[in-house]
Amino acid sequence: MLEEILRGLAETDDLTWRCEVVRRAATEGRSAELYDLGLRLHAHPADTWAVSHLLDYVRQALALTPAGDNAATAVRLLRATSPKPGTVRAIAARLAAAQPLEAVLPLLVAEDAEEPAACLTHELVLRHPGVGEAEEVRERHRRMAAAGHPLAALPVRLLEIEHDLPLPNYGLDGWSYGLPFGPHSDRAPRRRAPVSRAEELTTPADAELIASAVANWATESNGRIEARVFRLPEPATLDGDLLDALGLQALDGEGGIAARQAAPADVMRILFAAASVGGAYGGGQGGAYGRLLAWRSLAGLTGAPAADEVDDVAARAGECAWLTFDADTEWFHAVVWDLGIAALRPDGRTVAVLAGTDTD
């Protein structure tokens, strides 16, 4: 199989039959052959699209096919080929989605697979309620905490506002996902409210924390982000008119606005999707890191310290009033990746806003 697949690979742009051979080998549980193929592709002297794409296909075939020793071999191949962080996160997500628990739980306590195991742990938490009680999960979480791993900040259980997070459906031919944000068609005409006398309180640290979930929309794609905090002169009701009076860049100019009352769970779904799937380019952060970044944005919007436990952030979110919004202004690209979130904090006078837009 090896020599046949590798022959002429660097010169081709059609991988159809090669991918079919890989798919069949994965289905038959021939993981050792696929591991050897992955090593050969990783060491291939030609750095072409075909070589890198086929290597990625081998990794995905192992992760998505529950047969033989495929799951463990997928992690071995990750360790042997030192891929980019995004690849590790993508394979961990596919392992959690496709493999039975008895195949993946032992991988969490492998001594030399810290990052794949950390990502896999929290991908499993997202897809398997109660998996946090498994000793392998608890042991990996202890190791992560001892090492100061960033994902150790997440509990190995889902909180109430996380129980309806959107998760991708994966397959070897692609994946699908339902985005809980985007341009709306029911925008209302704007009543030009008087300019608010609100004081802007935004600091660079505030803006960075609030924007955590959409940061890579700007750094890796074509996105724009607005993250701001305001102090109102007196308590007010959070609605579209209040937003319109704050002088937001996202609402500058003509065009209607769609503003809806939201629950904390609605906000968490939007933040998680924005972080885990990403914008038009660059890819998202995966489920594990997407969850972490969503909690950071929620902390920023609620005014909770970044170091707060997620239970404390969730409690604070429950005390806030929430709006989701978008508008028919030039700021929003109105393609797919449009979102707006506003929080009125428990004091009734502090408003935090996150708006994001991206395009291909």
C-alpha cells in the first residue's frame, strides 16, 4: 500500500483513489499501516498540497473510524508528526465525536500525550454528560491543574448554561455546523435616540477579555471587532435605543437594527460557536479551547475577573440583562459571521458590548 500511494503523489492534484485506500484501511482496522503511511508522508521531501492533505486525511480517518487500534494510533501519529495546535485540537474533537469511550478514556492517562489528552478530555466533557466522573478524566484533570495547563480552568462537567452548546457533525467527506448567529431579516427602523451621556470605561484589558471568543476573526481572517464598556449616568433599560445612543462603531450610519432579549445560555451558545468554529478563515479553536474562550468573553462582559471560577461567572451572568443584536450598517458584512452581544450588569448602569463581523 505504501509505495503505491506515495508513487507520483507530489505531482498529482487528484487524491480520490488514495483517500479511498486510506478509508478502507481505517475501516478494516489496519492502523499500523496507516501509522507507517503517516510517518512517510510527514517525512516526504515534497511540501505540496497533496502530501499535506493526504497526511491530514490519514489522521482524520484514524480518528473518525472506530475499528481496531485506530484511536490510539491517531494519538501516536499526532505525537510523532508534531502538527500545529489546530490539528491537535481538530483530531481530539473527532476522536470524542466518533470513538467509543472505552477506546479513548485510556488515552487520557498516556504519559507523553499531554496536549492531545487535555483537548480530548474537554471534547469528551462536551459530548458525554457524566464523563467527568470517570477516573481517567479526573486523573488527567489533576495533571493539567498541577502543570498549570490553561484548560484546567474548566470544570469536567457542563454548567446549566452550557447544556445546549452547538457541536459539529464530523465525517471524512467534511463536517457540518449550525451557527447560532448571523444577519437577521427582521431589523426594525431605528428611532434616532439622543446621544447618551454615558462615560466610556473601556481599558485595553477589558477589550481583550471581552473579545476573547472572536479574537481570531481579526488576527487570522478579515474580521472587525468592537468591545467596549460604558457607565450610564443613571439606571436604564437595555434595549436597541440604548445601544443606538452609545455611539458604537457597529451601529454608525443608516440601517435598521435587530435587537433581542437573550438568556445567558443564548449568549454562551453564540460565544462558544464563534470561538470553536471561528470566522471565514483561519479555523476555530475547537471545542475545548472554544469553551475556554467563551467563558473568558462572558467574564469580560459581566465584569467578572478573568481568574474567577466559571461557576462565579455563570452566577454573575444570571444577574445581568442581555441583548443580542446586529444591524444593516456598513460596519457589518452581513454574510454569515455577524454577532452582537450587550450586557447590562447588575448595577443597572454598566453596559458591556461585543460586536464582531467577518467575511471571506
